[in-house]
Amino acid sequence: MSRVAPPPDPEVQRRGIRRLALIGAVLCLPLVVSGFFVLPSGWDVVLLVLPFVYVAGVLVLAVAATRAWRLRSDRLLPVAAAGIGAIVVATVLFSVWPPDRAQIALEPGRVLAPIGRALHLAYLYLLVGALWQFGLFLIIGAVGAALTRWRSRSV
């Protein structure tokens, strides 16, 4: 029978968490930056791919946050509570200022988006949406870690 390997050194884990956070931020950045530009219709494929990359970045950030918490404590309830809190805050923010309140017309032939549209899209709805997704990923991660812990104890 094989033995279980010892856990990695905490400093090695911290370095891995920092790398994960950097990768997550880099994956989120292209969609945030694209909010400042008026992309022509030929860029439709890019506009379809960027949200998926953004969600992957938010997922990586949630994994990094969960791992950072697990370095400090083995309790998973605070992670799930933080996820629920993030979802509640994002839902309240969306209900206070719904998306149809800031319709800003775009002029044809412009390269840069009007600053109101860019700030509205890139910083309000992307960040509030990311908060909601982040909360969802924290809840799913906490439940998954709890199930893994339960299964490993029952074997």
C-alpha cells in the first residue's frame, strides 16, 4: 500500500496562490479593456470568446481565494458564507441600477467608446457580475471541498 505524500511547504503554497491570482487577473483584463473600445462587427468572434476567458479568470481567482483561506483555517463555512454574501450584494447592486438605465448611443466610425459607456460596462456590470460569479464559485468550491473531506474520512 502506498503512503500519502506530506503536504507542501506553506511558502510553496503561498507562491502558488500568488501565481493563481496573477493568472486570474490577467484572464479578466482583456474583457475589461475591450469595454473602452468600439469594436467593429468583424470582431464578433473575439467578443464571444472574451466573456468565457473572463469567467475562467474569475474562477481562477476564486480558487486562489479558497486556497488562501484553507492555508489559514480548515473551516469551510466562512468561505460559503462569503460566497452567499457576494451573491446577495451583487443582486442588490443589480436591482438598484438595472442595465437598461444607462443606454448610451455609439457614433459610427469611433474607435474609443464614450467614457460613460466604458465605465458603465467595464466597471459596473463586469465587476458586479464578477462579484456574483465569484460568490457562486466560492460556494461550489466550499461544497466540493467539504464533500472531498467527507469522502476521504469515510474511506
